[in-house]
Amino acid sequence: MAKKTRIEDIDSEAVINSFRLDDTSIPPEARS
């Protein structure tokens, strides 16, 4: 795994990954 030195990077990836997992249940217009 790549080393992350910034907490912001880790949080951003976690949020993006969670959105990808829920992508089918979230309408495109609801995503910002």
C-alpha cells in the first residue's frame, strides 16, 4: 500500500470509495 502522509488524503479516498460503493443507489443529480 502506498504511504499517506496527510490525513486529508486518507479521508478523501475513504469518502470517494464510499461514494463509488453507493454509486448505484445515488442519483447523479444528488452528487456534488
